[in-house]
Amino acid sequence: MIGSDGWDTPNLLELGGEALHGVYYANHFWVNSDDPLARKFVGDYKAKYGLMPDALAATAYDGARMLFDAIRRAGSTESGKIRKALAETKDFPGVTGMITLDSGRNAMAPVYILRVEENGKS
């Protein structure tokens, strides 16, 4: 069985039980990443909210940071200039990995394939 990013929940094993041991799912984020930026995000998030971040928290964080970066690069808060700067995003260092927007403004970013272990770790 293979799952999607919608499986990213701290209580996955509670919901699926033993049936999920050893299955794989694709995700936008991995809390056990060795990347220093991701590790800092996980530590800060856990300290503030008392739980591990999921992919939605990580992608929202990256989205906000990309917007702030685009505003800085545009040198303006004018929407057209921000839109142009966002469209030009290349190799943005996100907590989810390196992000580049293609010509259709689609985010080109890593996909993590995670395996569900008996202890709940991926």
C-alpha cells in the first residue's frame, strides 16, 4: 500500500494500527531531516507548540518565507512587483528543501518517500 501526503498526521498509527506497518507515503516534509534549516524549524515549532510540525506547517512556513523574500527582492509591497519577484524564485532554501518556481509558477521541490515503522517513526 502506498499513501499520499494526506497521511501526514502524528496519530497515523493510532488511526491505522498494524495495517500501516511498513507502508510508504509521499510527503512534502520530513521531521527527521538532517538539513540544519529543517532541524531548527522542527525544534522551534516543538518548543512553541509542544508537538512536531507536519507538512502543512512546513509548507506554510516556506510559503510565508518565500513571500517575505519576494517582497525584499522586489523592494516594494506593490502586488505586481511581488508577483514578478515570486515568479523569479530559484533555489530558495526552504525547510521542505530547495524550491524553484518553473515557468508556470509551479513549485519544483523535493518529495520525501517515508516508511511507516512500528514505533510510529518514519
